[in-house]
Amino acid sequence: MILGLDMGGTNVDALLIKDGKIVKKVTKEIESDDAFKTIFTTIESLIKAVDLKKITTINLSTTIATNAILLNKLANIALIVQTGPGLTKEYFKVAAKTFFISGYTDHRGEVTKDYQKEEIETIKKELKKNNITNLAIVSKFSTRNNSTEMNLKNIFKRDVENITLGHQMSGKLNFPRRFKTSYLNASIKPLFKKFYDNILTAFEGLGITCPLNILKADGGIIPLKEALKLPVESIFSGPSASLMGMLALSKTKKDALLLDIGGTTTDIFFLKKGEPLFLRAGIEIKGNKTLIRALYSKSLPLGGDSLIKMVKNEVKIGPERLDKALVFGGKYLTVTDILFYLTKKTFPYRSLVVKELAKLSVSLKLTNDDLAELIKAKFLSKIKKAVNLELSLINNKLVYKIAELLKGETLVPEEMIVVGAPARSFKKGLEESFKIPVIIPPNYEVANALGAALAKPTTALSMLVNTKRRKMSIPELSIYRNVDFNYSLKEAKRYLLKELLKEALRLGADKEDLELEIIEEEQFNMVEGFYTSGKNMRLKAQVKPGLRKESEFINVG
């Protein structure tokens, strides 16, 4: 059996899958700031009367890394940066302690000038003085030669607990993005380690000892222990789980719009001929542009628990979520309360909802019914406005990466798939607003946990080849080796795919359920005078994100 677990901002969802069928599912609201207590009680409920030896894998998604960044709950770290010429230092001053060292590696991967020993001694003293135990080391062009970063790692490994190296973040040649990715990775490592320890303790306390995996932003899973090295890859784990769950539940092959309407946020996704879109450059979060490969999504601060309030004689929805809905014992009027009111049925705390609604409707000179319809319409209008904006960006080729769109096709949704607790309540309104069929799939309320459960291991590797210098590198694996002057593109692709397969198997992938592909390849001649002096090649390969074979039968679960 596979255990899928999603830790969202409002609820914890968990389920068990056996032979492609959901055999049990549990949802619990996060009652306090102690999310681990809710996780424990959720799993405890899920595994009652279950043979724990039959649980073979646990896949989870979490907002832990995302929230740490958005809420600025980052560790106190130091940065060692070797920028080289041409970049202002102000951009790199993001940590409490940022140390700039001399020297640089040029674009060919040659160490043109080394750092000074005196600089290193000064940094060592400052780290000890300020009790800093988390460090990121980033050198420009380290993807072409990682020697500076590796040397510094060996120098500082006895002085600090955690070290993040820039060349291991991505093989892409974008120094500012690699720097920000390294900064965030180092900043969330201590918090993620605490999360790892707590999760491990919780499952062991319940008698579950099978492998633990976490969902990444690209829709694939990675062993939780591996994620300790690169916790930054778990940013947007929640939206990723949502999309993978909807893919499992819908199996559409059309252009489609996907919505996950949660308690705190609404996540928007798009499919092109049933295939998800990827961000062109990488995730941007709280102004930090990174190299984290991710499925395309847009999150709106709009959900079932969004606060309804009056501002300057105008009714406003969110973006705050202060409590659960009144109908569930909360303190404030929310979108969920409006949806319950519009059913005209009896429900808990109905008189309180009517009372709070009346306070707003009187000042607007509207009936309660009219105001409730107005609030629902505003909610839908906000979603449509956001969707139209994202479609404009996509069709103008600004944010996505998928072959059909790169060839000039446009994305025009033919249907909409909606999940999340309020999904059914919005079905009719969404169909009227978007003029396309709206599908609410089975098990829509646990789509995120399902997506986590059914995701497959993924990874991606980059390769840089310079035959003039007779050098080849795969930075993510710290592979730097010599090649022949006549090294060909065919040889490069074969070697890259071989290393990708080895890495995927190391991460726990099933060899029979893997799809490896080259997603980027460039080759151009380097010319000196009138003669070719060598070839420059840039390649990227990936294990294609997708769903386990069990997903074929999931709708009958």
C-alpha cells in the first residue's frame, strides 16, 4: 500500500492506495500552530485496523519550505560570494553576513585569479564570533569549474554544520538566480532538518518504518533524506501535489484549466493537450528569482476561509484567513459561510451567519440574499481575472515551457477541472463565467494527498561540453572530466542519459516505469580566425514527471 499525505495551510489530508484503489482517506483541520500534532492524529486515524507491514511507501507534500520563505522564518546564515568583475555587490547583500572574496573563474571555466588566504581567516573569525553554523558558497561560473567552491567547502566544513554549494543547485548559466537559490537553500536547511526529525519520529512512533519521500516543485518525488541536502526543491510542493492529483483524477488529453480551491488559497494550473506546463526559468518567490525547476502554477490569496469584510462601504474578500468558517465554529464571516447560506438549508450556526451577513447588507442597502450572491460573484470574478492574465502571459510565451507552445500554438481551455472542499458549490458559477464544462472528479477533496501518493521519482541533469578545452561537466553531480577534441553531441547525449538513469535509480525510481528525455540541446562551433577551434554543447535531460501505474485505476477507488 502507498500512503499519501498532504500538509496544507488549512487541513491535513491522508489516504491509502492499494492496487490502484483508494481504500481509506482522512481529512483533519489544523487546529493550532502545532501542525505535527494534527499530522500524528490524522495518520493515527488512517492506519486503524491496517496491517502496517503492507504500507510500502509514504509520499508527502508540505508547505514547510514555502511558508518559511513567505513568513521570513529563515535561519541566520552567512554567504561567501565570489562575483568576479561586472556585478554590483549590493544585489548579493541578502544575508546577515555576506563575505565577498577576491578572484574569479571566467566563462571558459579557467580560474583566472584565486582568493586570498587572509580573506578566509577573517571569515572564519567572523563566523565563530557571530555563532553562524549555516553557510552558502557561490562562485560565478562554478558550473564550469567547481574547484573554488569545493576548496572552500573543505576549508569550512569543520566550522559550520551545513554548507550549500552553488554549482549543485543547477547547471544553468544564470549566476544571480543560482545565488538566490543557494541563499534560500541554506536559509531553510535548519527548519527542514527539524521537520525531517519530527516526521521521522512521528511515523516511527506509530510503528511505520517504510521509505519516506517528499514531492518536489516539478511534480516528482525525492527521498526525504535526500531533500535534506536540497530542501529548496520542496518549495511549491503543495501546488505540485494538487496538479498531480488532478492529472490522476481527470486523465484529460485536452487543453484545460485546473483549479484547486482550498481554505486559504486558490491554485491555478493549465494543461496543453493533457500535459502540464513548466516555468521557463524557475520559481520566483517573495522577489527571489531561483533556478528551481517547477510545474507552472499561480496561487491566489483566495479560498473558502477568506475573510468577508467591509472597507470604505465596499465588501471585500480576503486576502486574510483569520479563522475557520462560522459554520464550523469560527469567529468571522467567510466565503464558506456564504456558500452554506445560499443552499437555503439548515446548517450549524445558521443564525450567526445570518446576523453577520445582515451587518454588511444593511450598510449596502441590500438583502442578505443579494449580498450573498454578490460575494459569490466577486469571488468568481477574481478567479476569472487572474486566469485571463495568466493565459495572456502563457500565449505571449513569457512564462511557460512546453514544445507545442514553443512551436507557436496557443492554449485555449476546452474544459475545467476543479478540486478542493468548495468545488461543487462553485461548479455552476464557473461554467457560467468561463463558458466551458466544469468537471468535479471523484475523490476531489483529497486530490493533493492522491497526487503525492502517485507521483514518481524525478530528477534533471545539465551538461556543458567545451571540446576546445577538452572539458565536460555535469554540475549537479559534481562531475568534471576531460573529453576528446572530437567528442560528439551523440556521445554527450548518451553519457548524460546514462548518468541520469544511475541517479534516478539511486533516488528509488523503478527502472521499468522511467521515461528519460533530452529536453534541451544546443551545439555551436567556436571559431578563432577563420578556423573552427572546438565545439560548445549545452544539454539538459530529465526523468519525465508523471504518475505511477496505479493511477490508471484510481477513479474506481
